[in-house]
Amino acid sequence: MPTVSCKRKLPWLDLEFVVKPPPNRCDDEIFPTRARWHLFPSVLSFGFGFPTVILKFHMSLEEKPPEGHEHEDASMLLKHLKASEEKFRTAFDQSIMGMVLSDENGVVLSANAAFCRIVGRTEAEVVGRNSEHMTHPDDQLQNVEQLTRIKAGQQSSTTFQKRYVLKDGRIVWTQINVSSLPRVEGEEGALVVTIEDITAQVQARKALQESEQHLRLILESVRDYAIMTVDVEGRVTEWNSGSQRVFGYSAAEILGKDSTVLWTPEDQAAGAPARERQHALNHDGWEGERWLQRKDGSRFFASGRLRPMRDEQGHLIGFSKVCQDITQQHESVVELAKARAKIAETLESERQRLADIFKRSPSFMAVLLGPNHVFDMANDEYYQVVGHRELIGKPIREAMPEIEGQGFFELLDHVFSSGETFHATDVPIVLQRTSDAPPEKRFVDFVYLATRDAEDQITGVFVHGVDQTHRRTAEQALTVVAEQRRVALDAAGMGWWNLNVITGEVHWDDQVKRILGLDANTIELDAVLEVIEPVDRETIRESIRASLNVDDPQPYSVEYRVRHSDGSVHWVQSRGRAYFASEPTRHATTLVGTAVDITEIKLAQDTLRESEARFRQMADAMPQIVFMAQPDGHVDYFNAKWYDYTGFDAYTDTGIEHWRHAHNEDGFNRASIAWPESIRTGNPYEIEYQLRRQDGEFRWHLGRALPIRNEKGEVIRWFGTNTDIHDYKQLQQENEHLLLSERSAREEAERANRIKDEFLATLSHELRTPLSAILGWCTILSNEPDPEDYANGLEIIERNARAQAQIIDDLLDMSAIISGKVRLNVQSTDLAPVVRTAVETLRPTADAKGVRLQSVLDPLARPVSGDPNRLQQIFWNLLSNAIKFTPKGGRVQVLLERVNSHLEVSISDTGEGIAPDFLPLVFDRFRQADASITRRHGGLGLGLAIVKQLVELHGGSVRVKSVGLGFGSTFTVSLPLTAVHTDPPPNETRRHPQTGSGTGAAPAIPASVLNLENVKVLVVDDETDARALICRFLKDQKALVSMAGSVNEAMAILETIVPDVLISDIGMPGEDGYSLIRRVRVLPVEKGGAVPAIALTAYARSEDRMRAIVAGFQMHIAKPAEAAELLAMVASLAGRMQPGETPK
């Protein structure tokens, strides 16, 4: 087949096309037709930033053209090719990134202006030469290896970094991208190389690393300060060496742990760590002093500052904290009060988040055609910048509408209309990279270049740029780190300095400049020494030499004086650490540290010494023995009077042994108890004991000591005296004999008055007991009850009236409660009826107040020996108090159970509770918690005292337990069982204690809410009374009720009827309620398998409720059930609730 070929080689373009004859021509025929060529540049791809063009052609064969037109189409084709070559040549020359075309050995064939600017040479100096002569010697081997692999076909492209050496010796860091071009048969291969100048990024990264290193040296040099960071949950994230020294935890032990381990247990329990962090958030920081705890459990007093840390968006990421152990200052009140020492405070710890900031920033390119800037081509990096969206064939205003108003469309219009090239750097652009993503701000360097055709007419705009967002982010991060360091040092009152050991120059911040009183931030070391007092200069030099010792470097720590220009002298404390380099040999390069003004501390120390000297002179002149002690009680000072009196030597007789030798045994033992107690509580110390005089005589002394407190009320010293009262004690003993008879007579009279008052108060309490039940049932009977309720109420009223008559008959015996001569009608008594009577007596009172009264009584409890009336009086008193102090909606529970050889009755309430300090006094006569309770609840405070005395007369005991105010209380009466008892029948098993539910009629339920007429309900309960009560409630609402006393009876009833609702007790002999519901749920639906069920039980814990629901019950009600609640649940399950109503 004949082939017509045409080749044209451009630096980046190879063209070859083949002409085939039409089908109607034979292969060897020279066809006299006309070939029409159509050029379609359809794809532009970018390999490492260099354009590669793929052109598609279409040829149509026509009849032989008119004579003279044979070469017309070929000329047109070459014209288009020339225009295309000019367009891409312009892009090559105008690119802001260096671009080179070289052979496979690295010889430069062509280079653009950007590359020449980067390497500092003209085009003539680089074209035709190998780039090795410009490459840094250390990078030449790498350069050769990369080119060799491409030439060998091991890879088609590569990316690496290398340095160029400029003619003046300066070094330029570059990012190199090399890509091989497709080979043309018979010709050598070529390489396309793009070069980006990254010198600024490399230098910035180096500066960042040095800044991080200097800052870490500063943090590690501050060993007296514990510097740490915690996350928002309080877990430790940063931990310096000072923290390890102060707290005792190594970084491995504490990192990731909850920082509350550093707090004292009482502060942890009080929630102090969380409050401190919240305060720091609310007030942009916290500072203060408090006790903290070391790893070994010892405590120390610390000052500290807490600062919240936020990211660039302002989101909280944690807290930084600086602590210093100031226990010694804290223990010296004078020093702390006057020194006002500038304790080093918060140094926010840097976050290690600046790794690998500066990354390669490849260029992005696009070609826009026409005045509407239609996307013709866009490379992958362009998509990386703007997001993967549909671009090709769309005008830029349609493809990227979010940049409207940012000025880019106007710039494109200007470049297209004027032909002027536009170049800009660090330009912000807000892009929406995906449809569901928020707008994103980025920064770019870019150039808009007008493209032209062969006639030099503008056809579009070439877009070329580099995404600089990562570089801008790194710059902002550097600013944040510098600001963090500045804020941390300012907060600690410190300045930062850096001594260049090689040059001898000292650099510091403004804080050090102010501390030293200098004007410059950089100065020679010798000039710094000029402002330091001469006597301190050698000390500084010696400390510097020791810290720079390569064999055994010591921490730099020195205190010295500086004289400011106004003549004032200031004390300065400076600490630091040397930094060493290992190449070529180990040597010191930098000494980095901090400085802080400690003038006030020094002045306070001087004042303290002067004050102590004056105190000693005054104390030695006093006729009394004077001593002083530390906060822990250790006596560290006696005045001269002590040594004169005891004959001890001030230099040899010290410690506890000489203190013991000065006392007799009794005095020493009592002092050994009283003195530690005062130290523990902070209360004044006062004691009388005998001290041995140096002649051997023991004389009485009054020992007193008062705590000295700081402004926070903390004890920092003890001041005490011993006054000789020997003569006074002898006179006092004589007077005591004279007072004995008078005191005895007075106490007898007071006792008589007290007995009278107690009698009157007891009388009031006893008269109120039966009246409560009488009045309560009178109220019930006034509401026209049915005959059964009427008879029941009359019975209760009669019983309580008789009890009141008996109380009146026994009034003369009540005084015996106080005198200890109570007459008891002791008999074998079953406590369950006694307790139940007390409960029912007070149930109307509880119902009226809205208090839920429950009783759980063991039916098989053995009897006790006692007076039933007195026992009822005991439980009535306790129940009355429980109801009185329980608010509306609360609960009072009575539990009767056997505990070993005793019966215990516990009365628990959810009421006001009892303060811990009042618990020991609760059974004392006439004692009440406080006046406010008295005014609200009344009473004379005799009830619990009477209870205690009556219980003890029965051989029992009563105790009380309460967590505190607001948590209720529990009173427990323990009575011994009688020695004689009868065993229960063999066939009767021990059952769960019964729950009292009351006998009141079901309360009226509004017809507008409930309608239970003809609702079929099956009630299952082994207790006849409880079963009958529920039946009564339901029948009053016209429900159809079936009753069963066991699980088997219930299953038999279910064979005949399918109820609408099932109500079942849980605790039943034989099979319990859980067994019943399981048997019901396996029945078919038509046999009642899906019947709604209510568990009505005395098991009222939350786990009991959950167990009932899991077993298959829909609802759970704790006994005793409120009628309204029970009926509402039945109506709800039966679907009889009126619209808009819900069970209450």
C-alpha cells in the first residue's frame, strides 16, 4: 500500500501522518485526487509541568483539484503547525517555573528564562552544557544516578531535590521533575525537566527546626517549674523534666493519664480540677495556689497558672499549666507576705504539629479559548486545586461560578483584550472544590498569558501557577509558635536569652532588656557584664565555664545584681543550659536560658531576717517561757527563759527527749494528745501541766499556743508560752472544796426542773398519738362510705379511743420514763401486728401530705418480750417523725425482718436527712437540728429521747443512719427474740415479707378519663386481702373480675376465658409471677397468649422492674398500689383511655 508521510519535529512535538487510498483505487495506482487535511488538537497533557501535544488529523480524498491548487492545503497545514509551535514556545519561555529540554546525558538543549534566573546564568551559558557544572558537588552523584535510570528505561520520570551553585557561590535549593519524551525512531531520546526554586521553603524549615529546638531547650532548662499540657478531658499530653522533678512521675508514667492524680483526694472529690479548667475557659486563664500531691503521696504547696490552648480556628484543644513548688515560702508567712515573689507561671507547651510543613508545590496549568474563556485543556494539578469537576468545553464563568466577584474573570477579560501578561503571587482564592463541601480559601502564584494564532491574533489565555496554600499555612504556624513562646514567657514574668558561644553575642527579648536595664536586644557578653555589679561578675563567668564544659556540663544557674541607668540595683536570677555540636569535635555552640527579676524576694528575705532578730530580743526579755513551732508542730525555738528554768543547753538539748524530760509522765501524755490535735485542727492549744525546774521541783504551768495564719487562713507558724501558775493552782484546789456542796445543791434543783419539763413534753406527744387515727377516719367516714368501710372505720376509731383512755390512765407512769422506773406489761408479742397498727394509724396523715407509706413485714418473724402499747408508741414516734420530715411525693418504708437472734424494724424515709455533726445528738432530750426545722415542723425534741429509753427498757437498741442533709434517714430498732418459740408447720415454706397496701376504698376515678365497664380482668395474688382489695377497685369501675390464688388456678381460668388484662403478684408460693407470665406467653393468641399484663409486687427496685418487663409484663406497679394509678394502667392496656388522656 502506498504511504504518504510528513514529519515535522518541534522541541516538544513530533508529527507523522499516513495517507491511505480510497477503496475504489488499486494499491499501485497513483490517484489524481485532492487530499484535504483537518487538524484537531484534541488533548493536551502535562508531564511534570511540560506540555505534550497530541494532534489528530482527518483526511478526505476528493477529485483532483483544479490546476494551481495542489499545494494549497499543504501550505495551510504548515501554517497551522507553525502557529501551534509559536503558542507552546511562548508558554515554555514565559513559564514562571524553570523548564529545560535536555538529552539523556543531561546536556541542555533548550532552557527558558525562569531556569536561567534560578541558576544565575544566561541562556548562552547553560545551553549545550551539562548541568553538572552548576550542580552542588554533594548532589552530582544523585543527579547522574537519576538520569542513568531514565536512560536505561528503568523509569520514565523522577522527582528529587538538589542544589545549584551560583556564580557568586550562593546555594539555590530546587525541586527537580524529569520526564522522558517518546523516542523518535533513529534519533536520540530527550528529557523534559522542570525546576522549582524551593530555597525559601528549605530555609524556613531550617529556621522552624532551630526555633523548636531552642524552645525545647528553654523548657527543659526550667527545672524548678513543672510545665505540662492536658487535653480537653484532662489527660496529660506534655510533661517536661521539671514536672518529673516536682511530681515524681516520669513522662512514660504520666503521659495519657488523668491529671487529677496530681491533686489531693479532697480536691478530687470536690471536683476542683474540672472547676479550675472551667474557670480558665470563662476568664481566659486561671492562676492561684493550692496543695498538690506527688507520686509518693506527699503533698506540697504550689502556685500555678492554667491557660486554654486553641487551634487556628479558635477551637479548644487543651490546656497548658505551669506549677512551682512553693512549700517553703508557704510555710514562712513573713517571707510570703512581704516577698510577693514572682513565681514562674504558665509556659504553654508547644505542640508537635509542625512536621513536614513545606511540601512540594507543583504547578497547575490550563488553556482557555475565546472571549468567554472556554476550558480547552487542564492538567491534573489544576483539578487538584479547583476540585474534580467538569471543565472541558465549558466557559470558566459556568464551570467555576464561586469565584465570581473575586477579580479573576476581570483579569482574564483584560489579558484577552489587551494581550498583556499578568503575574501575581500569594493571591487568595475561595473555591468550592465539591458541591457538598464548604467554600475553601487557598493562595496561589499564577500568570495569565495571552495565546495567539499564526496571524498573531489572540485566541485565548494560558493559565500557569503554583498552589502556595501549604506555604502560607506553614508561615502562620511559625507565627503561632513564636506567639506561644512569647505569651508563655510573659505569663511567667521571664525573659529569654541566647548566648552565641562562637561569636560572643547575646540576644534576648524585650523582657530581658527591661530586667537588665539595657536598650539593645543584641550585645556583646563583655558589654552585658558592665551593667552587673563587679562582685558578681566572676561568679557569672565561672557558671558559664561550668555549663560549657564538654566533659561534664553543669546547668547554668546564678543570681546577680545589675545597676540600671537610674542608679537602682536589681537582683536577677538566671538559669539555662548549653547546646553542643558534635562535628567536627564536640563543642558548645549556644547557651540558652531565662532571666527573672527577684528583687522583691531578696528584699523580703532581708526584712524577714531583721524581723526575726527583733523578735528574739523581745522574747528573751519576757518573764514567760516562749516557744515557736512549724505548721507540723515541730518546735524550733525557745527563748532564754526556757533554758534558765530547765537548765538545758541550747546547743545540745534538743528534740523530743529533752521535751519529755521536762514533764512528768501525766503531763507529757496529755500534751502528746492535745498538741497533735491542735496541729490537726488549727484550734488554739491550751493545757496545764507540771514542768521540772532545774533544781528538780515540778511546778504547774499554763501552756498556750495560737496559730499564725496567712491571708488565706492557712497556719504557717505557732506561737506559744508557758506561764508559771503554781501558786494559783494551790489556791484553786482550796476553793474547789468550798464549791462542791454549793454545786451539788444547784445541780439537784436543775435536775428537778428538767424532769418537769420533759414530763410535760412527753404528755403532749402521747396525747397526739391516738387522735391522729381518730381524726383521719372521721374525715373518711364523712364522705358517705359503703357499710363495710363504715364498720372498719368505726372499729379503728373505737380502738384508738380506748388507747387514748389507756394513755390517760398511764399518765402518772410517764414520769418513770425519766426517773428510770417505767412499769412495762411484758408479754410475748408478735411485732408484725404492732407495726402494722402503727402504720395504719399514720396512713391518713401520710396520704394527706402526699407521702407514700410502705410496709414490708416478715409474716414468720418470731415474737419478742415486751409491752405492746410501748412498742406501738416507739414505732408511732419514729413513723410520725419520718412523715413529718418527708416532703410531698416522698416515700417512707417500714421493714420488719429477723437478723440472727434479734428482730429489726427499720423505718427509712427520703426526707430532709440529718447533718453528720448532729447524728451523735439525735437521741438527746430537747435536741433538734436547728431552729428553722422547729418552726416548720414543731415539737419539743422529746420523741426520739423517749424512743431510745423505751427501746433500752425492752433490752434492745436503736440506731440512726443518714448520709447527710437531703438524703433521708433510717432509724433501726433492734429487739431480742423470746427464748421460747414454735416451729412453723413442715409444709409451710418461708415467703417473702408481705407488703401492706391499706384497706381504703378505691378512690373515685373521673368517668371522663376511665371506662372499665365490661373489661375482663384476671387478678392473681396468693394474699386474699390484697386480691380482694384489687377486685374492689375494679368492680367499682364496673369491670368483670376473675380471681386466682395461685398460678395453677390462673391457668385453669385461662382455659375458659380470655381476659382483656392480667394483673399478677410476683412473690407467690410454689410458682411465682415470672413462671405465670412465661406459661401465658407460650399460649396461642386466641387462648390469651398476647394478653396485656401488669406485675403488682412488693419487689420495687429498678432491677425488679426491668426483670418484670423482660419476663413479659407490659407494666410494673410497686405495692401498695395507688388505686388511681392501677385503674389508669388497666384502662390504658385495655384501650379504654379517653382521647387526650394518659395514665398518671
